[in-house]
Amino acid sequence: MMLVDIGNSTIEWAVVRNGKISRSRRLPTSKVNDWLASSPFSGCDRVIVSSVVPQVDRLLKRYPAVHIVDYQNIPLLKLDLNHASQVGSDRIVNALAAFSTFRRSCLVVDSGTATTCCYVDGSGTYRGGIIMPGMGISSQALALFTAKIPIIRVSPRHDLVGKTTRDAVQIGLYRGTIHMINGLIDDFRGVDPKIVVVGTGNGLRPLQSKLNLDVYDPKLILRGLAICADLWDAGS
């Protein structure tokens, strides 16, 4: 079985062998046609997919082995949303993985193109969450809407005062993102003190040591996709 996460920027995939998820591989989502031309699903009886890119969904539906997770077929979780069709499958798959693991209220903090917080209560009901720009597109926005700031790659910064434009942007985005996420975690813990805070996503990797997380799991969405398949098989 293959597990595939299709994000706005990156496709990540791995294979399940003997119940274990292999080391994942990645490529830019813009290269999806080349990837599909390489017959990546050859030999796979099932391909479980989370996707937030509708154009790619249309390509994948040509393959009989592909099963795309969405708000209509997510197992275990109940969705308490006004427009459930709008929720990204990555968010609910991550929420499923966290709740299935801890069986208590969870907050999943994910950072890729966007930074998101998703809240599941103790009954397994997905209540919704928060969406914010990730550091990468925040840097792009500064470059797009100012005359003198270029696109700047964000790196961990421990100083507080930037002496150059590059330093100032790096400090602002790095430290600002940490404070924003920790502030939101504090807000959720104020409402639900028993919450488990689970971090995931490559965008969170350089920040994780500074965040008030209980767990950081870079494979959370892949584990969630595997859990989907298991629960479907069990009829849940």
C-alpha cells in the first residue's frame, strides 16, 4: 500500500511494508505530471491519498487503486463544521492520527505553505481551527508588496535586533511565528487544559525546540492515511 500527501508545494509519499511506513520521498507538486508518468503506483494494490489540490485530484481519479480521503469518508472523527466540504483533507487526516493515538482532545499544529491549528475534542469531534500564512509565503508577501525587500529564506535566529534587512526579516518571521504559535497554544490550553498538542510539518521542524508542543511527529499525516485504511478495512 502507498500513502501519498499532496500539498500546495510538495508531494510526499511512502510505502507500507509489514505494517511499517518506509522512509518517505518528496518532490514539488508542480512536477506531478512527470511523477505520474513514472508509474509511481506500479505494484501497489491501494494508494491512500490526502490532497489539497483539486487539479491533481482529477488526475488521480483515473487510477483504480487510488482512494482519496475527504470529509465524506474520513473514519472515526465527527465533523462539526458549517461547510465541511471546505476543510482540507490534510487537516482532518492529521486530526485523525492525533486523536487515534491519544484518544483525548488534541490540537494539531502543522506548518507548510500555510500554518494551521486543528482542534479535536475528547469525543473525537473535529471542531475546526485556525489558518495562517506560513513563513515562506510571508516572506514572499514582503517581497511582492515592498520595493526593497527581496525574498528571504528564514533561518533560526536568536538575536533580537537586525542590522540588515535580511536579518530583520529573518528575526521577525522566525521569532514572530514562534510567539504566534505559542500564544495560540496557550489560548487553547486555557480553554481545554487536558489538550495534547501535536506538531507536524516540515515548516515546523526548525521551530519545534522553541514551541510548547507535547509531541512533534513529522510522519503524522502518513500515519493518519494508514489509520484511514485500517479503519476502512475494519468497517469503522
